[in-house]
Amino acid sequence: MRDVQVIAPNFKRRLSGVTSTIIQLVPVQNRLGQNVVTLGSGLPDTLPRMRWRDLPALWSRGPRVWHARRNIEMLFGLVLRHLLRMKLKLVFTSASQRRHTGWTKFLISRMDAVVATSARTASYLEVPNTVIMHGIDPQRFAPPAEKSAAKTLLGLDPAQNYAGCFGRVRHQKGTDLFVDAMIRLLPEQPEWSAIVAGRATAQHVDFENGLKARVREAGLADRILFVGEHTNINAWYRALDLFIAPQRWEGFGLTPLEAMATGVPVVATNVGAFSEIVTPDTGDVVSADDVEALAQAARTYMGDATLRRHAGEHGRQRAEAHFSIEGEAAALGRVYAGVDQA
């Protein structure tokens, strides 16, 4: 514990985007020598972790960085520093894209440094901040050596093109918009099929079942595939020819980046950081909750193999150059160094 420099609390048991960020980022941060440990539940045992009873061991040395990503974690950091006199520097990462409540503004105002995950997020902050966008592992998310072999490996038809929508199956994620767009497009695109990959949690099972019923009624059950949740999601990206991110709302959204890194063109809605990630040479961004615009943009890419190839190549280059997880971790390291010197 004497070597710990950064504490990354995770005070939410259920898997969320924040939790996923911690899981992916902490090992990379530690490879860069940042000595990060996690605190809380809902994280795999493979991550370096401190227990609640380890906290007293940190009192005598410091300061250390407390990197919060939720209100409750900011509050706990303030309690540790101001009531229990622990030597801490407080950093907060915000992904919110809405006006903050008075309580959240107060908590943020007490931080030593604030990170925004996108320029849009930064526009809602009323304190100085640093924009550090999330990154992905370009080695894990990489184009296949041969697209047809990638499809065959998953039991897909290598002669078909596939459009995909990956993530939680729910209204917020726009899964219904993707399904509706495919129901419109596939009858006129016989060489294309569609894949929905992701899990519907208990409260969204009826939503998913409704989508499956809609697909059956359209006679497309053999071409719009619900494949569930997979740990090897990178293999599913490699089988795609077009990725669609139809979200109605998103804090940041990694899926377009993962697709781009895999060399897949992207059609995304104008939410989260999508308009900052997807450029005209890597795909298209359309208005949220507009199935007509989504279908039209998808139609353009479905009908032009050259356009898909060029967008995929540029997407891979952009992801490698600007959105590596090593770059994200290094940028956070600079923020930590800044608060340590303040």
C-alpha cells in the first residue's frame, strides 16, 4: 500500500460504462507506472484492489490521488480529506451531457482537477477542465486478415455483408431504430443481413421480445440475427461490413471507436461523443431518433463497396492515431502529476 499513488473507487455493483472504463484503463495505467488500485465492488479480481480496512495504512503518507467518476465517490473523497484528514488530491471525470444540479456543481467545485470525456461534456462544466477522450486497444480491435474467414468462424454466411448494432438492448440505445431501419432496407438489399449483439437486462426483455416479433412479422428472422452478449465482441466486429450506432442518448460511447479500429465504417447518431469521433471520411453522423436519416445513411454505405473500404481504412488510421487507451492513460497521468505539484 505504501506504493499506491492513485485510488480509483467504484461504488456501483452493476456493470456500467464507468465500471467498464475502470476495468480497461487501470491495467494500462499500471503498465505506465501510475500505481493505481481500485476500491469497491463490481470489479474483477484481476485488478489491483485495496480493501476498506486498508484505508488507515494510507493516512501517514501522501498526497495520493482519489479519482472519482460518480457523485458518491466525490463525496466520499471529500469526507476522507476534510473530516478524516487523509492526504488526498481529488480528481473527477465527467461524462454527463446535461446541466448539473446544484449539489453536483458543489461537489465538482471542490475537486482539484476535473476531466471531461468530450468537448460536448466540457461545455456543461462551469470549472476549468481537461478534455481526455476515452480510448480503445487497437491490438484487440483490429481488422481481420480475411473478412470471409472472420464470418465463417462465427457461423455466418461468408457471402453475405453484415450491418451490426452492438450494446445493451434497450430503448435508450436505439436498438429499435436499428431494427426498423433494417426492416426497411434488407428487402431491397438481398446481399445484406443484420446482427444485434448485446444483452437485454430483466427490465428490457419485453422490449427485446417486441423487436424479435417485429422482425418475424417482416419475414426477416433469418436475416436480422439476435446473437446475445459475447465476451469475444472483437471477433463480431471483424465480421461486420457496416456498424450502426443508433443511440438516443449516450454519455460517451465506445462502440463506434471499436468498429473504426476494426476497419468498419460507422453510421452514428449525434449523441455522446459520436460527432467528435466519426468524421466524414470514416462514416456519417445523423440526427438522433430519426429512423429515416439512419436508413438513408446506411443505404449509402450498403450500396458502395469502395466507400466502405475507404471509410474503414480511414477509421482504422484515426482510431490508432487519436484514440488509443495508452494515450488516454498517459493523459490522465499528466493530470495526476499536475495536482500533485499544485
